[in-house]
Amino acid sequence: MAIHLHEACMGPTAMAFKPKHLHKMIQLTRQLPNEVKAVIDPVLMRNSYVAHPENLLLAMVADERPHIRQLGLRRIMKARSQLITGVRQFKVPNINFSATDYIDLIN
């Protein structure tokens, strides 16, 4: 028996879909009872590396909606204009569980 992966889960563009998948997963968990969400939410928060700002920007630039692509480009240009010295430390971001779109998952 073979396990077949959806094309969005592999290949060079896979990271562009992962923030969308995380947002969809969060939307689906909002329908669960509160005691179940109390268990699931910390796990989602702990494993939310796909919602890192760089991954969100990649997803925004690859989005099918032109205004989201433009917003992603503006955010990249703004980030590139800021001078940052030193090594950036990777931090798992805090997730906004009430986000209406994946672009609002983090602040």
C-alpha cells in the first residue's frame, strides 16, 4: 500500500501553501468544544513554525489574489529598508487564533 501526497505538500512551492494549511486547520478547530480546543491550541502554537514571518511573506507573494501579492511585496520592501545587524534568532510566533485570513495569523 502506498501513501500518495497531494502536490501542495511537496516540491519547491510547498512552503507557500503551509501558512494557508495552518489557517485552515485553525478554522476547523474553532468548531470543536472548548475542552478539546484547550488541548489542541497549545500544540498548534508550539508547532507554528510555518507561520514565521518569512514563510508568511513567501505565501503572500505566491498568493493568487493580486492585492495580497502587492501587500507581500510592500512588506518585503519595508523589511529590506531596515538595517538589522547581528544574527536573527528564530522564534516560533504567537498565533492569532481569530484570524480571518492566513495573512493575519501573526502581527
